Amino acid sequence: MTELSIGTLLKTYGARLGLRLLAGEAGLERTINTSDTNRPSLALTGFVEVFNFDSVQILGNHEIEYLRSLSGERRRQALQIIYQFEMPCLVITGQGRILPELKELAEQYSVPLLKSDYDTPKFNHLLYFYLDDVFAPQITVHGTLVDVNGIGLLFTGRSAIGKSEVGLDLVERGHRLVADDTVEITRKAQGILVGQSPRMLQDHMEIRGIGIINVKRMFGIRGTRRQKRVEVVVNLVDWEEKFEYERVGLDDRTQVLLGVELPEITVPLVPGKNITVIAETIALNHLLRLDGYHPAQEFNERLLQSMQRSVPRRSRKKE
């Protein structure tokens, strides 16, 4: 399970979030394990049955003004209600005043107390943007990811079937390599899958018989890119005489990655077959489909209409 310590949050994203530590330094090892945030308004009044204490707690102007309206003793009691829970941290947003009880209890319970000058909506948006990236589901796939005509094609298949060679040929034809051999795929918001290369393998390919090559040095900066949305899976397989491969394209096959369905196209390999041109065709055909045009369906409709027109003529001949 992915976790992010408060200390790491401050070090990595603190400047971009406008965060600074006010108190509770002893609790910087506390961890965040969700991208959700919570405003403990009800909890401050004593209603804790639905208190999401394991999220980052945000005290905006409403919460601060409510606390200021209380007497010193009642304010401390209200804050102790939430401080008794194992919260990751408390963040004061906007121009809210720093109440002395907040600092005192933060030190007492070792709960980091942070301050951001951003207002609550903006801070929430920025924090979610960063945390969603940290906690996004991720898998590692053996394959080659190439940006072909703006479409991310993920080539899969058995080891040594020629995935890297297809990727290299596509780069030579002006397309862009994203990752070879190992592709790290992350699910972003709205079911978007984004692939990238591990840092150690970035810009490199393994070509059997040659070894490791640096694509960026060989083809220039135009030959690579850091990440790309994964849109189509191209499964390279050995030709089998008895296997029935798709010939029309009416039956759309899919593969599920991280709960997201992607179009999957199986391409059988035979000597002399130009897989690079086929890959470009797959990308262009996918672009047409995104534009609402499905060539196989159009052909099928034309065929059905032709058959319907021919039936009356045959019937008249029989009469």
C-alpha cells in the first residue's frame, strides 16, 4: 500500500502548495494513504460518527471563525475531540488566524500543523492533483509503447517476438518511443491509462543481435517522449494455421488493464509481413473510430443493403 509521509509531502510538494510547518514537528513521520481530504466541521461540534480522520484535515475560514466564536475552554475541548484521533495532519488555509490552542495541541499530540496561504478550494484542488498521482493504481507490463500518429500503441507478445524491432522501425518512420521492454502504466482520473518508462530504461531499447541503443541520441529528441496515454493494445503472436484471426473487424476485442477496457488487436506474424505499416494503419483506423467512422460496420451495412436490393429481382424472375 502506497503511503506518503507528511515530511515527504512538505519536502516534495510544500513549495507548490504554499505549505509551511507551524507546530507538531515530532509527527512528520505520520503518513497519508488516500488522496481524499476532510473538513472536520461536524467533528468540532462533537459529532464524530462519520469523521474521516485518516484523511488530511483542512481548517478553512468557516472552521476557524467557529472556533474563534468559542470561549478559550470550549475551544480547547472542541479541538481535543479531533486531536484524539490519529490524523495525518491539520492544514489551515486562506487567511485564517492561527489560534494558540491549535499549536499547543499539535505539540502535545505530535500532529503536524501546517499553513497554506491558498484559499480552501484552490488548496484542495492542488493537493488532490498531487496526491491522486501518488496514489494512482499502477502496474508494470512487458511490452513496447509507441506514440503512433498521436495514438499510444502498446505492443505485447512473447519474449523475442519482435516488439522492440517494431518500435524501432516506427521511430525511424517519425513516430516516438515511450517505453521499451518495461512499461509502467498508471490509471489516472476518468479511467485514463498513462504509460511511461522506468527512469533507468528511459530512451533505451534492447535490440537482439545489437544490444542496448539510445534512441534519443540516435534519432534526436523527436524520437522519444516521456509518457503517453495507452489507447490500443497490439498483441503480436506467431502465426497458427488453425487459429481464426479477425478478417472483417466487426467483432471488437478488448483487454482490461487496471479495470479499464482497451481495444485489443491480434496481429499474426509471418515472414515478410510489414508490421510497421500495419501498426500505422491500426493507429489511423482508431483515429477514424474516435471521429465516429467505423469502416467494417459501413461495409457490412452496404453489403446488407445490396443483398436486400437483389431479393426482389430474383423473386420477379421466378414469377
